[in-house]
Amino acid sequence: MPTPDELLGQSAALHHHLCPRQVLGVRMGLLAGRELGLDLPQTGKRLLTIIETDGCFADGVSVATGCWVGHRTLRIEDYGKVAATFVDTDCGQSVRIVPHPGARALSRSFAPEARNRWEAQLLGYQRMSFRDLFTVQRVALTTSIEAIVSQAGLRAVCDTCGEEIINGREILRDGKVFCRACLFGGYYAALAMPTASTVLLNRE
Ligand SMILES: [Zn+2]
Ligand SMILES: [Zn+2]
């Protein structure tokens, strides 16, 4: 198992620097392994992690847990929070971990040599106990693990836009198949008709 310092090194290498949020991510991942009794970083897919923001924190969580977007073991629910829920998909046991509200202020006393607040957090977060650094709550997912993970090979086609939908993310309404963008409105709005090349590709 890699040491915490090795994990921080891996995160910093991904990220070209080490920063306080990567430290939070690495240590949160280590705590999750302890809480759930799992050996991390995993090479398989037993642990599913749902993080509540992107950015530096995400890299720390990934190296410590072995959960990656590319492995479909890391998902983002973007609440803009440095928080994450760790799910043991074998038994459904789940913990949500957030930084302790007093952690930022407390970091100073763990890094008396720090020249500024940023450095105090960078060093302090590596030295503080899990208890000083985080709050842990047992949680239950509101969507089933089976629905989140879905099955390999599922495909559907949206009746409205004609685009393919994988992983069971389509929605059936009044006997028609919808993608989320067509049913609920997407994060984008089309500005022009499809270009000629797009039209040609779609006809192939
Ligand atoms: Zn950073
Ligand atoms: Zn659609």
C-alpha cells in the first residue's frame, strides 16, 4: 500500500503542484478506506466515490482511492463542496465525509512555521488527526447502486434528438424514449442548424 506521502506525490505529479485541497482529497480517501474496511487504492471497482466538486480535490481523492472517471468508479455531483460519499458496492455501506468546520482555522496551530494561510493549510492538513480534519456521516444513497452503475452494453436512442444514450440514462415518458437534455432541458442550447458535415454523417 502506498504511504500518504507517496499518494501526495502522485497527486502533485498529476496536478503539477501540491495544494491544500489535494491533501484533503488524499486524506479523505484514506479515511474512507478505514471507515469502510477496504484496502485502497483499489484496482477493481468495489468502491464507488461520488465527489461534490471538481478540481484539485478530485485528483487527491482519485490517487488515494483508485476511483477514476475513466473506470466509472468516480462520479461528480457538482454541489460546489469539498465533500464526497464513498460507497462499498458489495454491501451498500456508505459514508459521506466533509472537512470539519474548524479545520481551516486549526491548521495554523499544526504549522507554526507556515508563512501564510495557504501554507498553514498545506502543512496542517497533512499533520492533523482525521478527527480534527473531517466529519464522517453514515448515509444511504437515494438512487440504487444498480441504477448508478447500470449494466454494460445498454443502448437506447432518443426519440426527439436521435442521439444514442448509453448506460441506461434514457427516460421513458408516454411510451417514448427521451434523453435528459430533451426532456428536462440541457446545459447547452443549440445556436444553429446542424452543419452540412453533421447532416451527412447522420445520414450514413
Ligand atoms: Zn491545486
Ligand atoms: Zn434527445
